Amino acid sequence: MLSVVATKIRTSRDQTGLTSTVGRIYEGYLLSEPVVGRGMVIFRDPNGRRMVTTAVRRVLATSESNVLYVETENSVYRISIREEHIAAATA
């Protein structure tokens, strides 16, 4: 489980052209690395609230070891890993 900050940096334009969610920040825990073809899930608090994306199209790594870019069917997210070690599961 990785502690992450996900920032939406691009979204598909709808018919009205509104992109109000660009720049939105999601903080939480990513249970596993994003997988192409599956939705990415970020658990946002201990009460079970989560953010689920549409299917991942591609994952891009950067020269920074703690940053990933994840393109989904509808958006692009910049994922910053806050802790590089696996967080201990809390009971």
C-alpha cells in the first residue's frame, strides 16, 4: 500500500467544454500499481471512501522515482508517491 497524492492534470472535454475537475487533488492510498485495462482505485480515508477511475490506458514513469503519470479513458493523473516503502496495514 502506497501513500500517494494524485492530481488530475487533464480530462476529456464534454459537450459543454467544462473541465472543472482539472487540478483536483486526491490524497490517499494506492493498493497496487495501476494496471492497463483496469480502473485505478485510491482509498481516501479509513471510512472506505475511494476514488475509482475509468480503465487505465497507459502508465508512464519519469526520471523521478516517486512520480508516475497514469492515462485513463477519460483523464490523466500525476501520481506522487509520498512514501516509497510499503505502509503497514492498520487493523
